[in-house]
Amino acid sequence: MRGRSFGLILVAAFAAGTGLNGLYNGATDLPSAPNTLATVVGVLNVTMGIAGIFAAALVWRQDRRATVPLIAWGASVIGAALLAPLAYAPEAG
């Protein structure tokens, strides 16, 4: 069995941490979303959570199938980061 490098541990920890945070934020923000864009950000946060936790588990196991969840996790992180300021800006309401 190959040893886990510091980079793999770091990626797995970062994906799991942001995944758990995204899952929590999405679950708490979705019911009280003030507009449609905020709902989209909530769905992206839930996607970030599910994909991040799944990707962290696959990266930890050093599985080749980790590529697709990592891409989904990264895309949802970027999408939520780009849309959240627009969704929660005072002008958006």
C-alpha cells in the first residue's frame, strides 16, 4: 500500500471541510432564501457539500474515480463564490 502524501491529506481535509461547511450553509439558507439567485447559491452549497465529502473519501482512498466529484466540487465552489455577492447584495432584494 502506498503511503499518503501531505498533499493528498491536505486536499482531502480541504474538500471535507468546505464540503461540510457548504452542506450546513445550504441546508440552513435554502428555506429562507430571499430571492431566486439566493436559492441557486443554496443549491450550489448543497452540491459543494455532497461532492466535497464524496471527493474527500475517494481522494483519501487514492481512487482514480475522484476526478469527477473533485471537478463538481470545484465548479460549485466557484459558482457559489461568484453568485453569492450578487444574491445577497442589498440591491438584489
